Amino acid sequence: MPVLEQTDYLRAPFYMLNAHWETVIPSMFFKVKEEFYSRERLELADGDFIDIDWVNNHTDRCIILSHGLEGDSHRYYMKRSAKYFSDLGWDIAAWNCRSCSGEMNKLPRFYHHGDTPDLHTIVQTALDRGYKQVLLMGYSMGGSMVLKYLGESKRDKRIIGGAAFSVPCNLRDSALQLKVPSNRFYEQRFLKKLIAKIKLKAIQHPEVISDQGIEDMKDFDEFHDRYTAPLHGFTSKDHFFDQATCDKYLDSIDRPVLIVNAANDPMLGEKCYPFDAARANEFVYLEVPKKGGHVGFTIKRKGPSYIEHRTHKFLYDQFGY
């Protein structure tokens, strides 16, 4: 019954007055200035590419980091975790979803919450390099990918488990939460970035993509129906929500995974807290701190957050390192 009733994250710093501040302040103002990545471009069989940023310590253990919606390998939470765990001796593979590495990808498609084939490419690349232990770590959308990936099929035994933070475990419920007036800011911020990408893709692929009327698009529902679904093989936004959501795969996970979702996360609805799945599956550990916001969990402005400390503890508790 791995619903973790105790949490070591009890409160945010005093200046983060509510869930929105806990979410927005790190996202807008936190930076990791050190440069430690080495970039590799993977050329894919479908004619596209994915960029991975590596930290190489020449060990046999690797953590694969998966970013959130419209994030990238240089986001504060990605570089913070990369630095923390590389300092502990892990190799790091911080990968960028298609269109997120600073250069637009080649195909009309880009990425989505359930895009596990691309994650599989990254995992297989790491395994082919001889790593004996691979941990999958994801944030928000990246956490959704990690959980879906581990639950949808039997995976290589060298993948020891996963850690996922601020996960929209039920995509439809998260989308509804973003319609709440106090949360519309987040939806509109994401939508603005995605619309800018669609405009570029309309220039790349005018025979497939039109941006006519895109400035009048009001919400994610319209965006998913018009772009996400058809570009990625779904018949509609509802088909996308049903097939890409990770909660339907949690029962099948067969190795330890940690899910940490703050109770005050403004982007998560009630169904994004999979208590029943955690109680039913001995490998799914769910922790719900009262505070934390969305991909926040700040301890201090500089240095690691609760995300890094908690993942480290999870690794020690499960595997002894």
C-alpha cells in the first residue's frame, strides 16, 4: 500500500505566499548558470531528429531527464537535477522533445504527453551504450511520459524505475483544471508558445498545416482538436486525452516509481492524484505534500530542491544508492 502518508516537504519559503507564487517564481526567475552539457543529435528513421544533452562521468549508471510542456533541457529544473545527480556520479541524458531544443524539428508533428516512442528511442540509446542501471525522471508532461512508458509494456530490466513530479496523471482532468479562471494564465502562456510553433510549421509544411485563424484560438481544447490530434494520429482531442493519459497504465508498472504531486498544484485536478492505483500496485509510490505548487518544491533559490533530495532518498531506500 505505497501511499506515503508522511512527507518531508512541509512548507515553501516564506516569500512564496501561495501555490501560484510557488509555481511562477521558480519558472520565471530561477536559473542554473553552469554549462556542463555535451549535445548529441540523434537522426531518426522517420527523417527527423532529437537532441540530447549529456553529462558524462563515464559510469555505468544513467538518469534520463524528461522535461515538461514547452520546456527543454536548459530549464532550471532540468539543469538543477542534472547538476545534483552528476555530482553524485551519475551520467545524465537530458533530452529535448521535437521542436524544443532551440531548432525546429523537420516533420509536421512535434510532441505530446503520451509520446513514448520518442522516449523509448532515448532509453534505447542509453542502453546501447552499456549502462547497467537507468532511472527515468520526469517533470509534469515528462513525468506523464515516464509513467506511461513504464506501464504500457514490459521494459528492459536495466531500467530500475522512475521518479515523476507534478504529473497530470489524468490529462482530461488537468485540462479542466486549467479552465478554472484563476488558472487560465498557465493555459494561455502555454498556448501562446505552441501557437508560435504552429506558425513556423505552417511555413515549413503549408500543404499539411494552416495557421489561418490561429490567433482566435481560445484554449487547449481547440488547439488539441485542430493540431495535436491530427498531427499525432488521434481522431480528436477526446481520443488524445483517452490514449495519451498515463493513469490507465499505472496498474501495469512492474518496478518502483515515485510520484510526487503537491496538493495545491494549480494544474492538477482531483483525478491527477492516483491514490487507488498506488494502493493496488506495490511498485507505485504516491506522495502528496500540502505545498509545492507545480514543479516548484523550492527549498532555497540556489541549490537543489525537494525534487532532487526526494529522488535521492527514493533511490537509496529502493536500491541502496
